[in-house]
Amino acid sequence: MNDQAGRATRPFRFGVVAPILSDLPTWRDRVRRIADSGYSTLLMPDVPTWQPALAPTLATAAALADLRVGSWVYAAALRESRGTAWEAHSLSVLTEGRFEMGIGAGRPGIEVELGLPAVSLAERRARMRETVAALREFDGPELHTPVVMAVSGPKSEALALEVADAVTFVLPADDDRAETTKRVREFAGRRDIELAQHVAAVGDGAAPFMAAPNLDTAALRAADSLIILPSDPAAAAEEIQRRREEIGFSYFVIGANFADTLAPAVAKLAGH
């Protein structure tokens, strides 16, 4: 048991957000290298027109390597519920159960930037609920596509407790370890659910599609923020273990440009 969090200790798993930011042969080599390094899941952001579409890219990745794949995360502000659920179900079928659906409200204002009507927070949450409900309908009794929900406040946390298999917390850059620990423990005390950690920065670098522009990594370290990890693999492994023991995080998601750097830590913690 994890005495600090009062919940069962889950095994570690590690995901990598790997958008296509290079030529295709380089990206394909990266996918294979990620699979060989002990990472469990390859993930794609949901940012239309900035890179190839999420679903065909994940299907391609799943054909390249024996990895789980997933959305990190579908943005409800941009998506119609049943169409998204059908896409997610289809990916589960085509990957033979290796797909997990990450879903969240979406970055504030992203829909307006892409020329779509503004969507309220209440409507975003309604779409998240409807998407999960439709996914369960499409999956039927023979399939259960795991749902990872990104949450940013009490209402989305309540929704995740009701319908999600795992949760990742949208953490403000200035939240320190104590604030995050308190928030996550209070949430986890209400239900035994997998807790995921979105790691936006490693060392002095920030991951594309995972961090705000001009993220100040020195300020993150000064604030003892949990959205950053050390670049030294031994120090990173120690910090990751601490976060599981003290808070309950067991699923860690990093950017692809840090996958090689942290591979020794991942291999150690994931048992490879």
C-alpha cells in the first residue's frame, strides 16, 4: 500500500507525446526507438492543421511498433461527441485494444484561433460526458477503451470520478509541490483511479505541444513545480519514485524530445 495516499500502489507506466515535427523516416525511427526504450504508450496532441491528423498518425504508429497509442488529449472545444467516440472506438478495434482515449476541455480560446465558434466550459464538459457515453455504447460489452480525462477544476474532477479510468491534472506553472499534493490526494481519496502526470519540461527544455510558450524552467524549479523533471536520469528516477510514494502518480507522460534522455530512468522503473 501507499501509506501516504492511502491507496494501492500501481505499477509505473510511461507515455511519450510524439507529434510529427520532422521528416517521416526520422519520426518512424523515433517511434521504434521509443518502443524499444521501455515506454508503454505513444500519444498525439489534438491540434488540427498544425500536423497530420491524430487518428491516422496513431494508426500508423501502432503498425510500426508494439506500443499502446492514445490521444493526449482530444479537445472537446473542437470536437463533436459521437464522431469523436466513433473515431476512438475504431482505433481500439484497429489496434486490437491498444488505444486509450485521452480527452479534456481543450486550451482556452483554441477553437476561436482555428476559426470556430467559442465554446463555454459547461458545453465542453457536456461534450466530454457525451463522448465517453457514446464510446461505451460503441464498444459494447466486448471492448472497454480506457479513458484518461484531463481535469482543471472541481466540476471536471467530478466528471472524471464518474466516467474515467485515469486522470491527469492541468497544473498551473506556479503551483508548488504542497499545493499539488493536497489537490491530488483529496481527489484520489474519493476513488481508486490511475493518476497521470503531464510533464511539460525536463531540465532546461520544454516539450512542444505540452508547455505554454516561453515557459520559465528556472521559475518552475524555484517553485518546486511538479510539471518539470530533472534531466539527469538517476535524479529523475528518484523524483518519479517520490511522486508515486507521496502522491500516487504512476503514469508519467513526457515529450518526445526527452525520451532518449530519460530512457535509462524509464527502463529502471518499468522493469526493462
